[in-house]
Amino acid sequence: MQRLQNISDLFIDFDDTLYDTHGNAVIALHELFDLLHLERYFHDPQVFYDEYWKANIDLWTRYSKGEITRDYLIVERFRKPFSFGEGLTTDEAYCLEASDRFLDFCSCKPGLVEGAKELMDYFRNRGYRLHMCSNGFHEVQYKKLRACGLYEYFDTIILSEDAGYNKPAPEYFDYAFKKSGAKKESTLMIGDNFQTDILGAKRAGLRVAYFNRYPEYPATEPIDYEVTSLRQLMDIL
């Protein structure tokens, strides 16, 4: 791969690009299942886990498009799987309690995507300015950053709740440039979500590097770079 020239700033997605959000959440879901004694309502725990992931993926997709609010998301991602439990309440207060406990479990997990720490060390040693770009919730992202040891690497933390817009909205990237002081022509966006990270940044005028963790889902339109491991980014930058 051809090495990029004239790049000074990196916009980097956090969840499932650097932080192993899915892996950490799998552990947290098991902890939540035990804490709430959900075995009383689910004869097969896998039903709960499968329905959670279905709901979560759908709701985060809709949230990134601005179709639903954060408050709706955090209730519905548990209301939907709870509805498959025999005799289990789907009351909003109970769903909120489950969400709070789940986020507590998630935010203290240190798990990173393979190669993330080494990549961030490499970027720092190369002198890049590093900016975290995330749609994640404010109070959770800072806890996760500290739990995994990456907080000190970033020059700027750019969250959608602060921007008032979610990726892939162009207004999110306008805010990111304003807050970070980065310029389009010298910035590269790195992320694992093709719709929110890559297409959003491309349409905002940035060069992009798609971290495709699941190669069976390749890029659906031409982009600058596509890699299947974080280590490959060292060959670009």
C-alpha cells in the first residue's frame, strides 16, 4: 500500500476500532444476566443474548441516522429482549435499571482490539495529532477510555452528544474540525463502520481508511484504503 503524505491529524473511531466494544459487552451481558437472575425467565440464555444483539444493532443504526433519541435507545435495547422472557417485566424503570448496570459493567472493561495499543504508540511516535471521534455516550466513553489506558493518547475527544449531531452527519465533522483545529486536506479518518465512519467522513471531504474486521463485508464504494488489521495502518502512515 502506498504511504500517505501530508497527514498531520487522525480522526479515529473508538468503539470496535480501538476498544473491543463487542467483546467487552459480551462479558457484561453475562454479568447482567447473573446479576438480575434472568435464568428465572429464560430457559435458554442464548435467546436473551441473541435478541439483545438484534435490538442493539438496529437501534444504534437508527440512532446514528438521527431517527431515535438516546433515551429511547437505552430503554428499547433491553425492553425488546426482555419481552422474550417468560413473565419478565418490560417496565421502563426496570429497563433503565438494567441499562445502568450494563453500562457500569461495560465501562470498566479494559479489552482492546488486537494491536490497538501498539498502533497508538506508533502514531504518537510518528507525531500525529490524535482525535477520538465517537457516537458513544459521554459518561460511558470517558470511563472506557481510562479503563483501557488510551485516554492520554488523544489530543481531542469529539463526541456526538457534544457536537449535537451523530456521525455520519456533515455537521458532526464540521464540529470535529472546529474543536480539533484539524484541516480536511491533512486529516485521515479511521473507523470500522462503513456507513457512519467511512462514508460520513468521505462525504465531508476527508481521506479515509476503512478497518474492515469482517472481510466478508467489503467496502461498497471506492475509498482510499481498506485494511483488515490495525497493524496494516502502519504501512499507510
